[in-house]
Amino acid sequence: MVQESSVHQRRRPLTLAELNDIPWLRLLQADERQRIAPQLVVSDLLPGEHVCRIGKPVTYWFGVLSGLLKMSTDNESGQTMTFTGIPPGGWFGEGTAIKREIYRYNIQALRPSLVAGMPVDTFHWLIDHSLGFNRFIMQQLNERLGQFIAAREMDRMTNPELRLARHLAALFNPVLFSGVGEVLRITQQELAYLVGLSRQRVNEALRVLEDNQLIRIEYGGLRILDLHGLRTRQF
């Protein structure tokens, strides 16, 4: 079994191309970018490895450069409840970082993923000094609130097509996940983990969404044809 500490041991500086993929970095002033960029690190995660665990103290603020992560927690009966998937472009944990709390959720890789991190002390320096960064974080927190309200509603949905449609719409949030674009690289098994359905039921629900011209199933992923429909259509 791969030791969890190896995720930290595999960290390295970001390349210029990787830095250019970070949405909030371009909002900083030139002197702020020069100060912050050398402090960012990136690490590759294997499927099943954790970035964050419940009860562990926050040390970094994280973002997904490639791959797919899952945010989840365990309820009182020991069942896992998934809050959301985190595709490329998604930065997460700002609320925990602001309060310097322990994590109340797990973040786990569903596929090989590249995850960047900024030390929590550096995060707080930006909060204290950067107007552009503060605006980004405020927008993140606002979108995150709506995301978790929607997640609670989705958790009570029993219609598989409706449940899948709303989950897909959440993964295509252009504010939280700027790196997704129009095509989400995801397998049916990964969707099953996120939505809480069997792979067979996900396959059937995807066909219904495709028949309704909301998505198009492509090799290795899904193309969104009607994001508004995924958010509002009833089945």
C-alpha cells in the first residue's frame, strides 16, 4: 500500500505551464505573483490517495490541475456521503484554511490527479494583502454555499436521471471549476462513485439524458449540450 506521506514527499515546484492554469494567480499584482509563485507546490496522486482527511489540521489550500477528486464524509451509521466531485480548475478548502480548522471531510483521488497546494500561511498573507485574491475567495465562498445547499437536495433525490443531471450540472460550474470547459473527462464508474448509483444505473440514466439532448456521450467523457436543462429539467 502506498503510504499517505508519499503524496507530500512527491511535491515539486510548478512549471510555467502549470502556473498559467491557476485561475486566481492572474488576479494578483505583479509583485504578489512574484512572491507567491515560488511557494506553490504540486504533487501527483494515485487513485485512492487522500489530499485531506477528517480530523487532520489544515496545512495547504489545494487546487486540481488535472484528474478528478471526491469530497465526502461518513455519517453516524458509517456510510459515506459524497458532497461533490472536484474536476480540473477547482480550488477547495478555503473556509477551513481561513479558520485554520481541522478538516471535516475527506478529499480522495478517483483517478491519477495533479494537485497544487499553497501553504496556509501564504494563503493568509494573500487574504491580508491582495484585493484581487479576496474577491476570488469571496466568489468561491458564495458559490460553495450554493453548491452545498444543492448537494443536500440531491442527496434526497430518488429519481436516477434527475440525480445524475443535477450532479453533472454541479461539475460544470464555471466559477468553481474553470478548467472543465465543455467536455468532462469522466468514466461511468467514477460517476457512480460521485452520484451514489450503480454503474449500470448510471449508464441507463446517461442514455436518457442523451436522448433528451442534454449531453453527448463521447470517448472518455461527456459533452454538455444544455447546462440549463441539466439544472432545471424534471424527469
